[in-house]
Amino acid sequence: MTTTEPALSEGRSQTPGPGRRRMGRTGVWLPTWELITTKNLEIRKRRGLMITMVVLVIVPTVLFYGLRLLFHAVDPHGYGLAGSPQFFSQSTNLIDEFGFIAAAALGAAAGTTDLSDGMFRHLVITGRSRLALYLARIPAGLAITVPLVALAFLMNCLVTSYESPPNPTTASFYGVTAPNHLDQAGLQTFMLAHPQQEINGFLPGVPGGPGTTATAAQVRSAIEAHIASYYSDYTAAEISESTPADNEMVKIGLWLELDVGIAFLVGLGFGALTGQRTTTVIVLIAFEIIVTPLLAHSQLPGFIDGQRLIIGVAMDQLRPAALAAASGPGQGGGGGILFGGRGAIGFPPMPTWAMIAVIAGWMVGWSGIGAWRMMTRDA
């Protein structure tokens, strides 16, 4: 009894419970914290990649505002304050464009490092779940991309908040100057009370053209028929000429993070699919700076629904109003949800459910493609 009892107790102590058994399995599809942090460390050790990320995301903002602050300090009369709403929109668009490219490059590197380093076979031999190996790359890469973009945008917000001119009390659109903070009915009342502004301007919908003058009756009829369009242009002018409020800055920051997050997932999935980092980066850069602008700004009859499947079109519809308004009056459609989006490229807006489906489809679709390729790739 005394000899078997220790043996039994030892056997019991060596038998793992349900929790210990799950933690000890290498085939579990959910990545562990250790696996995520290891992959994050592997990416951060690539100094060339990290330097490229900083150069693409942080340096443009530093140079953009650093030069403007310097020029204003040297010549205050020749150069305005660095924090104007126009400069805020320009800097944000820089962060968006370069951040997309940087995030896509990081995703491509995260999806191909094991193959290029010859470590993929060794990882598979250990018995770890291939799906877990792929999923670990998502939080590991986002933990690098998200803070960098947040830091660049924070600098943008700080300069805009402390170096911006006072907000104007009026908004100008198509030669019409109206007080700020009017609702649609208030704007209509103001325009009907000041028809001479519309006659002297070039208000869309007013009959006539260069060298001709519309009558007051024609202006009144145009205002009543197109007041919704005029109000959209009025609010765009009001937003573009004013410093964004704090809540609007938060919306823009979330929109930026979503955009670069999608870029990382696409780069990761496409990189895992091709297995070639250089090829993936070249294709995604060409897609971002050539294909997307070409198809987004040129509406092809009979192919509009196909163009709406481009992630840039869906994300533009979700673009916060303060960024879309910088394109000037008469631009954009209307997302109308989440971020109060309105669009800047003038593409006909799609239904809200379709916009959400396109964005979710790019995120889930490319993640699924990348995971499938890693699970079926020969070791």
C-alpha cells in the first residue's frame, strides 16, 4: 500500500486537467499571447522595415508642420499660422496615403518572413496550428501600425489646436456669404432675403451664364428647388473653413486607423498568398496610387457597382465630413453613419449596408485567403 500510493499520487499529479491540457496542445487554432509577442518581436527586429515605417508615417507630418512653423516664425506676414483647417486636411490625407502604403508593406513582410527566412517548415514541424501562426500576425502587426499612425495624427491635432486662426463667423459657397450655424430652413430664408448675392454669383440651378443676369424670380425658383443641394455645399464650406472640433478629430482618427488596419490585413493576406514580399508591396502600391484613383474618379457606365467594390470608394463614403469638406462644395455623396461621412471623390454613394459589406468583405476576405494559403502551403 505504501509503495503503490506514491505511484498513484504521482500519476495523478502528472495528469493534466482540462485547462492544462488545452494550454499544452500545440494544435489549438487560437494564438497564444507568447506566440503573438514573439511574432511582434520578430517584426520589430527588422530595422530596415521599422525605419521605413517611421519614414512613411511620422516624417511627412514632422516635415509638413516643421517647415510651416519655421516659415511662420521667420515671416509671420508672408506665411499664415500652421494650424489652419486646410493644412489639417492636407496633413491628414498625407498620413492616410503614406500610412496605407506603410501598413500594406508591414503586412506583406509579416506574411512572408517565415518563408523568406526558411523558418516555415520548422514552425510546422513543431505541431503548432497553422491557423494560429497566421492569426498571431494580425495583433502583432497592428500593435506596430496603430501607435505610429496615432502618433502622427496626434501631432497633427496638437498643431491644429494650438496654432489655428479663429474660426470665421460666415461661410462662403458659390459667391454666397451666409452666417454660420444655420439649418436648412434658416439658409433658405437668408438666401431668399439676399437675392442679389445669388444673381452676382454662379449658383448652380440659376438660369443664365457668363454675360447674362438672372432675375429675382428665377433665383427664388432655383433656391426653392435646390435648397437641399445648397445646404450641403453650405455645410461643407462651413466645416472646411473652421477648425475641427474635438469629437470630429476623434472620428477622423478612428477612420484613419480603420483604413491602415485594412491595408495591413490586405498586405498580410496577399503576402501569404504570393509568398513574395517585393511583389506584394509593388502590386499594393500600384493599386493604391494608380488603380484606385483611376477607377474612383472615373465613373464607368454599367460598371458603377463594380467600382463600388473597391475599398477606397467605400472608405471614401465613410470619410468624416471635416476631410470631405476640404475638397470644396459640390463634392461627395453621403455615408451618413458612424463618422458622419460624406465622401470627397464625388462618387455616387452606395447603400449603407453595401458600404459596410464591402469594408467587412475586404477585411474578412483577405484574412481568409491568407489563412487558407498558409494552411495548405507545402512545408
